[in-house]
Amino acid sequence: MGQVAVGAMVVGTSLLVVFALAMATLESQVEDSLTQIASASEPLPQFTIENANNVEGAVVSWTINSGGTGYSSGQVSVNGSAGTFLADLVISTGGVVTGLNVLNHGSSYLYSSTYYLEITGPNTGNGLNITANLGNLVYVNITNDGSEDISTDVSWLFTDGTNPRNLSDGYHGYSPDLIFSGETKEFYYYSGAQATVSRIAIGIDGINKASIVA
């Protein structure tokens, strides 16, 4: 009788172990299924590429050959041109110009010419010499048509089928952002040298859309 009882206990214990393992596996499968269902229920991003445009002959950067001395706050434009480039001076100690805050990159400046920037109004400084570097900018407007916000960190732009670029990485550098539902975001970047772009494609969470660049 004792051996039978011991044998029954061993079998019972084994069955309990098997049952516990089966329950753990079942719980894991249920949890995975619920996660997949929750993921599948999340709405896919909806967006529209409103427009995409090349801006040729824009001032994409500049070279400060001499920051001069004695300058105060003011603005600079492109010397001898009716173009629309305009920037605020960044001044350091001694009135030395150390940088620019661009207000308008301008357009249609001739690549074959060398342009310099000049003060737009009266200023007490002297010796400033800044060369304008020209190139092509691409401006894109994207509207979030969905109900969920879109993170620019998970959004990618392709230029003519290559050169993937994160939408957090625009002309002014890395700047993560959210495109809220119903919001239109302007994104622009330097295409490289003087090359214009023919077509762009944007991919967000598996949804891809393309547009011709005017």
C-alpha cells in the first residue's frame, strides 16, 4: 500500500508540474496575442505631401573671411543684387561678426558669380567680408491627415530613389519633432551642390508616398 501511495504522489506531482508548465505557456501565448491585437488596432499614419519645390541659387552657407570690428546688431543682404536673401548679424565682443541668423535664403543667384554679403543699413563697424555659398534647397510641406501624431524620428525622405534622410535632420541640423493631427509641417534641406531634385518619396511606419519636385 505504501509503495502505491508513493507512486500516486509522484504521478500527481508530475501532472501538477506539467499542468503548471502548460498554463505558463498558455499565458505567454495569450499575452503575445493580446500584444499583436493591440498593435494591429493602432491606426496607420495618414499624410499628404502638399508640395515639393526646388529653390535654385539659394544661399546655403557662407564663409566669414573677416569678421571685422566695431559692428552692432544689423542685417546683411547679397551685394549688388535685388535678390531676397536676408540675415541678422551675430555679434561677439569687440563688435566682431561671428555668424548669421538667416531670415530668407533667397533664390536665383547665378552659380557662375561670386557674391559677398553687405550691411543693409548704417553701421559703425568696418572690415567685414563674407562670401555667399550657393546651392539648391528643397522645400517640402507634409500634412498629417490621421488621428495620431507623427514622429519625425520615424519618418524618412528619399531623394530620387536614394539618399535616405530622417525628417528630424533638416537644413538646420537634427531637431526631433511631432507633426500633430491636422498640422502641416515645412521641411527643407540642402540637396547638395547645385543639383536639383526630380522626385521625392516619404516613408512613415510602412506607408510610402511620392511626389514630383517642381
